[in-house]
Amino acid sequence: MSTRTLISPAQLARPRGRLAYWTVFAAVVALFTLVFLGPLYWMASSGVKDAQEVVSTPPTLVPHSFTPGNYSRAWDVMDLSSLLFNTLYYAFGALAFQLVLDVAAAYALSRLRPVLGKAILGMMLATLMIPATVLVVPQYLTVLDVPLVHRNLLNTPWAIWLPSVTNAFNIFLLKRFFDSIPKEILDAAAMDGASPTRTLRSVVLPMSRPILGVVSIFAVVNVWKDFLWPMLTLPDPARQTLNVGIYSLSNGVPVNILIAALTIASLPTLLIFLVFQRNIMSGLTAGGLKG
């Protein structure tokens, strides 16, 4: 049985139908390319303009005043090296905690089958329906005075790491992948005397590299792009992240230098996507593993 499409194979075989199809296809691709890449081009090109040309109306498509030194000035004026180090420290710390705790939670829900496991997973997924801004106040009060231990976590990495540990979406992705691992493989490991922990370490994790890569990318990018939470919990300028630091130091800085700093700040996440886009797509579809 053939798949029904908007354009039948007979219409597509005709010269007029083929011309109309490729014309519409090219127009749609060009439109989406302009929508998504246009702002990135404007940001990168504005970083090499002088301050007067950046604010000129109408804006210039091709820079008339080409000054690539704006990027080196932005690196020095904004102290991007320190801000970049802070952001990487927070991002990879959050990644380490997520990989340990989220993998353990997903494996327990998938293979250990705890009592009320489905209800627990349902409540976890229900938290995805809550807007992040609604949780800002209770989370802030929690890190301001942690219950039981009564510690103030402001201006410490724990203020970034602890709220990012339990990510319901990542737990769901990991559980879905663990569910797709053939039961025969895990039964064979159990017959060889492997404990659940040994099975996770020696069998499940080596098979889970695609989904672990996706979770790692999400963990790093979520910390990298966050602005509101680091601004509230890291008021010390020496501990600020890249986004918050650029915002704090933007007063009195020429607009072209500011845009150059923003371009530098956006490059790492763009490079991560371009390098690992295949891993992201393969990891998201890895739950369909058959064995």
C-alpha cells in the first residue's frame, strides 16, 4: 500500500508539477533559513561595525566599517575569560550530578520496579507543566536557608547545581531508553551473578552512550543559557555566569562591543549543536531500539 502525500507521484512526474513542487520547497527552505539564521548574521556582523553604524537606520546588511578588533576588546572589557570559566564550572558540575542521580532514578524506575513507581514517574512528569518562573520564589527561599541543615547557599556553586539535579525530562528520556534494552541481555547478566548495580555499570551504561550524550548536552546548555536564576543566587561579580556578567558590565560599554561579547557567549552552544547534532537526533530516537 503506497503512502498518501499532498502531491501524487503522477503529478510529480509531470514537468509542471515538478517545477511547482521544487519552487515551493525552495521558497519554504529560504524562508526558514532567513528566520533562523538572520538574527545570528545580524549579531555577528554588528560585532565588527563601529558604534555609529550599529545604531544607524536603516541597518546595513554588509558592514561598511570592518573592525574585527571589537571582539578582542569585548574579551578584555567584559572579562569574558573569568565569566567563561565560571560558566563551564557550573555547567559541568551540574552535568556530573545529573548523570549520577538522574541515571540512578531512571534505572530504578525502569528495571527495579519500585512500589508506586508509575505514580512517582507521573508526578515527575507533571512538574514539566509548571512554568519555571513559578518555582523561582520557593527555590530561592530554599537555597537561602536549606531545611534541616540551615545553610545559606547563595554565592556558592550548590545554588546552581542542586536545583538542576532532578530534571524530569532527562529522567523520562533515560527511562524510555532503559525500557528499550532487551530483557534477555539483563537476564543473562543476572544469571552470571551480576548485581543490579553491576548490571547498570557494566551492561546498561555502555549501551546507553547515545542517550547519555543527549542528556549531557541538555544539562550543559540549560546552565549555559540560564539568566534569571544565576542573577538571583550569584550576586558576587567574581562568581557570575557569562550571561549575568555581560548584563552587569554592559553599562557604559559601546553597543558594538556589547554585541561582540554576546556573539562570543553564543558560540560555544552553537558549536556544541553543530558538532553533536547527529548524536542529539540519534539519542532522541534511541528509545526505539529493538533486540
